[in-house]
Amino acid sequence: MLTRRSFLQTAGATSVLATLRPDAFARVSAASESVADRSPAEVAADESYWREIQQSFTLDRTIINLNNGYTCPSPRVVHEAYKRYLDESNQAPIYYMWNLLEPNVEQVRKKLAAVAGCDPEELAITRNASEALQICQLGLDLKAGDHVVTTNQDYGRMLDTWDQRAARDGIKVTKISFPVPTTNLSELTSRIEAAITPQTKVIHHCHITNLTGQLFPVRDIARMARARGIKTIVDGAHAFAHFPFKVSDLECDFYGTSLHKWLLAPVGTGFLYVRRENIEKVWPLTPPPASKMKDIRKFEEVGTHPAATHNAIAEALVFHQAIGVERKSARLRYLNERWASRVDQLPGVKILNSREPNQSWGLYNVSVGSDPSKAYDFLWGKYRIITAAIKRSDYQGLRVTPNVYTTLDEIDTFAAALTEYVRSNAAASQA
């Protein structure tokens, strides 16, 4: 694990810490140091520790936000840094933004690479996971008849992108299905492998899905694909800074993620990892000068763009490291298991995600035995609880994604409200 001390030394974060409010980071850091000798599972249930984390956010506590899978509020220290960079830029953008702030993207790249576990020269900073993944989807040289394997539970925008390439370029796309939940991860590898043909050029799948948090065995799939000369694109929108892993350990060719989800960075931040040997082979969305064709930075060519957004990523990384991803993932699982264990025996209720300790963290999905949109409306209308209604032909449920600022009272309120809804709905159907 990369410790906070080694992170600061590696990333050169001294200048970042100097810009923070004196007490903003110190309280979180001190709280983490006080539990350093305890296991993540123990700390997950320590409310005094998490109270310090919760105080780092400015939130509307009249709302219970359990849809952090969309985008997360940033900690106060990150949001203030973002605003500070915007104010600096606005003084004279041509000077402050381009000459002073923009060059610091290289420090952000180094910090991100240190946490992600990859070479900085293989990491491009993007605006979100969709942009990162579409760089690969639209930039790979594919011709009519070439074949792509993906799943029918990948993110809708990414599936739409493959559909466009099929319509425009005549490629073939196979979208495999898989059970919900799937606890035997080797079955996912087998299903993908069975769909491969001699024309298969790309396998595209999630690290964990946005629908149920289904985990995929990324390294096994990557090794299987590489042995056949097939490229792998991994959608990590919900994985990075959510649970422990290193991108380099996954052995995939491309990895795209958003940073405004579990890293708690400002909206409009993400990154794309590209194995070095693939950089020159992928066309960027915006054509760069010829001198950049072998440079990871060619994927960042989008025209005029704000420096404040990506510079604030540095503060998000410091905050993330202060907690520690092991503690964060353990806490997220603890919160979800707290409500899930209270409702899973109710009539018609089914937890749609795996609940294995090494397969589930902050993203759960619960089927309530009826239209999830009605459950969503009930939770919001009566209790001001925000979830996400997932409606598909093969399953439907409420996606529940708490975060480190979520309190036990909020989790218990959700469990009680969901219980009330399920029981009243069951009583109405029997009347």
C-alpha cells in the first residue's frame, strides 16, 4: 500500500498542503493516524473516526443522498481549491490560467499515476470516463467485419458508441449476457471467451458495472485476450478510489475512469490509462500535431479548457490518501451491509449484487418486488432519500450508493423507509 508519507514524497505534495486551510486536512490526517494500528474492518464501525470525515463536507442534510454513483460532492478542501483556481484564472486567463496553472497538470499527472500504480507517461487526464473510453472506441483502427465483444450490462453510452461504429464502419458487436448476481467470476471470463471469433479485435467490459456493482476478473480476461492478440478496454468509472487495486496489475490495454465519483474530485475529471505500446496506434478525438502522436498528452487535446478543474484533483488525492482506500472500501461495505441485512428477508426483496466480501463495496442494488420507480418516488416524496431506479427487461431495482460522509442514522432511515414501502406495497397487493 502507498502510505501517505510515501505518497507525499513521491507526488511532491508539499506545495499542495501549503494551500490547504490549516485545520481542513489536519483533522482527517490526525483521525487516520489515531486508528493506524487497527484493521479497516474495525475502523469501518468506528463512528468517532467517521464523524471527523463527515465534518469535511458541506452538505444539505435535509436530503439523504444515496446516489453517489452519479457524482459525489467534493470535500470542502477540494471545493475551495477549485474555486480558488477559478478565481486566479479569472484575473487574466491568458496569463494566470495558461502560464501559471495549466503547467501544473504535469504534477497532477504524477500524483494520479502514483495512486493508480502506473507510469505517468501512460496516463491522460480526461473530463470523465465516457470521454476516456470513447477515445479508445473511436480511435482504434477497426474495419468492416472486425468483431468486438462486450456485455449487455455495460454503460449505455459506451454501448451506443459501439453501435455507431457498427452502423458507420460495418464492425460486428456481440453483447453477452450474464446472471445477476454472478459470484463465480470465472463464469464471466468463460462467457466472454465463448463469444470470441477469429475476427475479434477488442473485448470491452466494466471493472464493476454501474448497475449492480458486478465485479469482473479483469486480469484473467486481459491475459486470455492478449494470448489471442485481442485488445482489452476496461470501464473503471465506478472502480478507481472505490476499492484497492493498481491499474498496472490489471494488465489491460486501456482503462478509463471518472474522478468525480469515488475520488471526490470536481465534476468534469477523469483519466485514461493506455499501455505504452498502444499510444501511437490510437487516434485521439481531437487531431494533435504530428509531434504528439506518440505522446499520451495527445488524448488531452480538446481546445480551450479550464485549468482549475484538473488542478483540484491534487487536493482530492491528498484527501483520499488521508483516509486510505482500504478504510474507505471497508466503510462503504459496512454501510451497505447494515441496511441490506435489515431488508433482505422482506417479502419480494432480493439483493441483486454479490455480497461476497471481496466483490462488493459501495454499490448495491435491491429489487423490491415492484416497479422501482414507485419505490424511488416513495423514498423521495416522504423521506427525501435519493436513490437510482434501474429498470431493465431482465431485472430491476434500486441502486444504493452511500459515501464516506453518510451517517448511520441516514442508513437506518433508509432501511426503515424501504421496509415501510415493501410492507405497505405487499399489504395493498393482498387487499
